[in-house]
Amino acid sequence: MRKRAAVLCGAAAVVAGTFTAVPADAGPLRNTPTPSTAPAAHAAKPTWRKCGTADYPTLQCASLKVPLDHAHPRGQQITLALSRVPHTAKRYQGPLLVNPGGPGGSGLTFAGFIASGLPKAVAAQYDVIGFDPRGVGASKPALDCEPGHFNPVRPDSVPSTPAIERANLRRAQSFAAACGRKYANVLPYIDTLSTVRDMDAIRRALGAGRINYFGYSYGTYLGAVYAKLFPHQVRRLVLDSIVDPTGVWYDDNLAQDHAFNDRHRALMAWIAKYDATYRLGTDPESIEAKWYAMRAALAKKPAGGKVGASELEDTFIPGGYYNGYWPYLAEAFAAYVNGKNADPLVEAYEHFAAVDASGDNGYSVYTSVQCRDASWPRDWRQWQKDSWDAYEQAPFMTWNNAWYNAPCAFWPTASLGPVNVANGKLPPALLFQATNDAATPYEGGVTVHRLLADSSLVVERGGGNHGITLSGNTCLDKYLTAYLTDGRVPRGGGEADAVCEALPDPKPLTSKAASASSRGATLHGLLGPRG
């Protein structure tokens, strides 16, 4: 069912309440068998080696063999790349498995990010475990279906002529066909269910009866599906910026189109507040018209020979994930419009577009998972109708997003079905959601809160960033810290159990402001393709 991604605040409905304590050593839940008729393969204990970086010096790395097909555990094996920041405290609460999103996001350095972002006393009680999901990064095989698929200049995303539409269709079909040729025996096993079974193999290899899990964005779907398949193996579950599991994945992408359009207009309104800096005017609608005029000009003459209309969208889409990028985007926009200087726009493209596309490997895994996970329309006429309908209300990202996902119309494997994550067999889970999140609109948090019995939802009211904990909001982080310390969750009587106000939007660039936003920018660089 198509649904518009309305931004819901629900201020009158949310009431913060008291905490409910959960025993840190609560026993495993019973009566939920592992959903596989095949015996689990023995998981060898990882051999950890130092692989620290300047930012994360205590990071360790290892690898783990897992079955390509978990239904045949002694068949072909693939390799997962793991990372760890080991615990140092006497009180040990087990492994904390973390995932940054995607599908297609690498999680190796993410373990360092989480361990350094948590209070030292809390992080010290866990082995923080990162991993590159199957097909990603340092895991083997790592997918790269069609190198250079996003090389500029691509056709205009808006198919205003049959020729433009045919050109975009050829690209989508070519990518799907290339994946099928190169990875025919692998693609049937690049999906959320297989990754979730990999996560349980990691648990077994670590010798843990249960795991703690912390996931962002697509990582919230991974966590919810893991909890569905292995509820008795879940000790703590933190989900931040939550995928709506009832829309996986076609409807969720249509919902994104509207939500990103709202965030793009929020950027236009922010620019209007700083006319003294950007000289683009004080009326958000007029500024938006200038942005679309810039887009039309770039469609005819790409900036620097590489930033056409589609690349401009790629550059500004990350601004929908994180408002810390707004000052940089606004400067590039103003330089092009006011000074006819395309250099800042090209520089912005080179810095920010990569956050969205995440390279050939990230996109290859993104499509492989999304196209395999759930049914997509195989009749292009359905895509046309739905995309043009959405475009009428939300022109900013609709067609860019359609072409980003269009290989799924031609994918060489059959599709699985989405997982019903409804679950009444878990310890209390802790959920975080911003009201104005574009990548995972607010309804996803409310839906999962309803589906996971006894969960608690913490809402960031007025927040539009994606991935909201450990990014500077101390109100949110106090709930995260309490939960990871001793299992306490807030309890309220409304739609949400606790409410935190969003941080203020950024100011125009100064060296101090640029430095202050660095941790948020790091997180949003770690989030995978489309989050």
C-alpha cells in the first residue's frame, strides 16, 4: 500500500515517564526454536589481531567462515570480516554487535565509533563487535557488479523525454544483468535473512549465549529480524532511526521521496534565514525555485564536466540525512547562483555524493539485498505511475530514488517476502526516532514500537537527522547509557515513552562550527547507501 511519509510530531500524545529496570542477568527467553531445520555449523573462535587506526587505536580484527547457504551448513563457505574493541572492565556484559545501516554499509570501523562515543565506563563493559555483512568491504566475496556505475555524467534522472527514460532504463537493466553474470551463485544468498543467520554465527563464534545489538537505519531491520528469528538469543536491543518493516522495500522508498522533499525544503528555509550570508533571498519558495533553475542549467551544462542534474541531486541528498552538511551545500549553491563559480559545487559533489552512493561495492550490496528481500514491481509501468504521482508532490528526489532502485525491476533472482517482525518474546528493547527523519520516516519508529511488545520509544521532537544517538544530543544519550548500563528503559503513557528536543540547526560556516559538527559528520559518513 502506498503511503505518504507525513511528519508526525505528536507532541500532545507523548508523555515522558519513569524508568523500568530490567535485570542485567535476566535469563534467556524460552519456547522459540531457531527457525532452521539444518543443524548449525560449528563456528570457530575468531583469532583477533591488532588493526587499530589513528581514531580507534584499540580496534582488533578477525575473520569468520560461514555457509553461503545456511540451509547447507557444510556447503560452500564465505568469509566475514569482524572487528572488536575489547572490554576492559571487571563487569562484563557480553558482546555488543553493531551495524551502521545500508544495506551495504561497512561496519568494521563502526565498532570503534560506537566504543568511543559511549561513556568509557559503559563501553568498557562490552566487547563492541563490528562486521562487514556478507558481500561488503573486507568480507569475501565482496560484490562489485558494474564498476563505475555512478560515474558522471549520468542521464537526467527526470525522464522528461522517452530518450532520457530509455537511457536510464538501459543503465538499470545493465546493472542487474552484470550482477547476474558475475555473481549468479551468490545473489540468492545476499539478503537480510542470510545476514541475520550470519549474526547468529558470530554469536556462536564468540561463545555468547545471548548478544546485545545496536543498529542504525537498515541495521534496525536487521536487529528486528534477528530478534524475530532468535528471540531467545537477545539480551539488549537498541534500534536508532527505524525502518518501517511493513513497507519493505518498495513502499518505504516511495515514503522516502516525500520525506526527503520536506527536508530539502527545510534546507531552503534555513538558507532564507541567512540571506546576509548567502544572498539567495528571504523567501524559501523563491530560493527553491533558484535551486531548480540551477538544476536545469546543470542538465544542459554540467559543472566541471561532472556535476549534471543527477549529480546535483546526489550532492544534496546527504543534506536530508544530516543538517551539519547544510552550510557547505548552501555555500556551493550560493557560489554557483551568485558568482557563477562552479568550483565549490564540484567540491561539494566530490565530498558528499560519495556518502550517498558509498561506492560500487556498497551499491552492489544495496541492490542485491533490497531486490532479493521483497517483491518489487516487474512491470515498469507501475514504477512510472507511482514515481510520476510522487514527483508531482515531491520532485526533489523521487526520480533519482526510482533509478537508484530500478535494477530491482529486472533483478535476476526471485524475491523473498518481508519478515513480520511482531514479537512478544523479547526483553524490553529501546527505540530512537526523530520526528522529521527523511531516510526512515517517523511512522517506522511508531510501527516497530507497536510490533515489539514491551519496547520503549524515545522521540527526538523536531529532529530531522538520521542516526540520532551519539551525535551530541545528551538527552537521547542518557537513555542509551542507562539502558546499556543496567537495562533501564523509560516508560510513558502516550505514543512515545520519552521525548527529547532536537538540537538547534547549524549556523553558517565558521571554523568553530565546522569542528563542532565533526562527530555527526563521521556518523553520517558511516551510514551505508541510502542509510
